[in-house]
Amino acid sequence: MSTVSADFAGKSDAELINAVRSGTLAAYGTLYERHVASAHNLARQLARSQAEADDLVSEAFTKVMDTLRAGKGPDSAFRAYLLTALRHTAYDRTRKDKRVDLSDDMSTLTATGSAATDALTVPFSDTAVAGLERSMAARAFARLPERWQAVLWHTEIEQQTPAEVAPLLGLTPNGVSALAYRAREGLRQAYLQVHLAETSSQRCRATADRLGAWTRNGLAKRERTQVEAHLDECDRCRALAAELSDVNGALRAVVAPIVLGGAALGYLALTGGKAAAATAAAAAAAGASGGAAATAATAAPRQLLGVAASSMAIAAMVATALVASGGAQDIPVSAAQLPPVQTSPTPV
């Protein structure tokens, strides 16, 4: 039986977060009920016993509540922030058990009180996903408004239905679908912005400007021919085109491990995100093959671009990180490791 007050049952996560920051702690009960099952799913991947998992969940919720009361933390993407906090908590316990070696710059994670709240956003290194936060997918995702990040996390990474996500965002199911569509298009544009910022070639810039329309078959024949001629000779633009063709696969293969680390496969399997879990499984298989697929997106002819090419390359990249780490170390990666989100209008 739910113990949540009816006053908060119809509120979105963003409204509940604002209420907590305003001192209405009862609103936190609704956030707890909405996200506790997901927290337990991740905790079971990180803990050695059910009792330890329960402790991790309790401590993570307490830390996030303290963070919100201090005026920090997420504005709407509560789930991903909570899971990151839970991994921080698991890391702290691992450190205390002396199962990993700390570098000097991680000492802030042992802080207490307000310093501990600040430490939730201190960047540090996770050997399981080292380098992923610098990938094009991660940097593009970091450019999105938080509301877009939230809808993509729930619909594309965790594979929740619009009806399941609607209460969290304060929308109708149709509204969630529309927001997710806009967020995906925004992610594609963010990919292009990242690419354009890193190239000085006029031909590459001209091609990148038209890749979004190219992936939707929206170019006139003459423009399409020009774009495809460039893709045949440019590895970098061909890799970009491959990722644009499967932005959802990039989210599952790159962004999910940044939040969930080596526990991504187990967590997504438990939450029902079977497509996301399958991507992680493909990554492991690609790693076992010796990483030959790592250059698939850049080596493949332009005619072979698409879901298969991009997913193979992305999966191989994740596998390289996860297999190299041996899975022995599960240190959470803070969102602070991603580039700061660029200022943009708040999406509806």
C-alpha cells in the first residue's frame, strides 16, 4: 500500500524537487516511492548481500535529500542522479574495505556534512568506463537541457513506456512521446555541434550541416550525391553519420555505463531495458573477439552505414573499457565529468 500523500501523487519529479528545496520534505516520500525499486535494482548489482543493498539504497536517498535541501542536485532528472549517488555510496564502502587504491585527488569523497554534499559532483575516474565521458555521444548528451536528458534516460535507456514516464515528467503519454521525439532530434543536432566544433575543414563542415537531413532522406538528389561522395572519402564524417543513424544505440552503449558503470548490463536487464542490456551484452562479445569491430564505423563503405555499423563500433568501444578493467573496480563517474550543459531554452 502506498504511503505517499495524495497532495503529491500527481506532481512531476521537477515539482517534487522544488517542493523539497522549499522545505516540504513530505514531497520526498513520493520521489522515494517512484524510484526506490530502480535503486534496489542497481544496489543488488553492487552489494554482496541484501542487507548491504538495503543500506546502500537508504544512504543514497539520504544523501540526495541533503543535496536537494542545500539547493543543489538535479532539477528534473532525479533517477539518473540518484543512481549516480548510489554508486558513490558503494564506492565509499569499497574504499573503506580497502578493496581499491585511492589517488590523492579522491580525498574529498571522505568528507562529511556539506562537504559530502559537494563531493557528489566532484569528478574522478572510473576505470570501467574511462574515456566514454569524452566520446561524442557523451558530449552531445551533456549539451541537452536536463528535461530532454531525463526523457531520453527513461524512454531510450531504461526502455520505459510513455505511460510509465508520464507521471515523472508531469505530462500525458502523448506528451512524453512528443518530448522524446524533440529530445532525439536535439541530440542529433548536438552531435553535429560537437563535430563542427572539432573540424576546420570546409567540406566537413558543409557535409555536417546536411547530415541531419541526410539521415532522414530529406535531401535533394544533388545534395545527397555531394554528401555521400564526401562520406566515401572521410572517415570522421562517416563515423558521425553512423552514430546519427542510431543515436538511441549510442545512448545505451555510452551514457548508461557512465551512470551505471560495470553494473549497466545487470541493472538494465532487471529494469526491463532489454534493448539496452542487449547492447551491453554485444559490447562484451565484441571485446572477446579482440576488438576488431572498433573501427567498423570508420572503415565501412558509406553504403553500409546505419544501425549495424554504429552499434558495432559503439559496443566495441564499451567492451574495450569494461573488459580491460576486469570488472574488479566499480567507481562511479559524476555528471561533472561531462562538459557543462550549454544554455538553451527550456523545452516544453
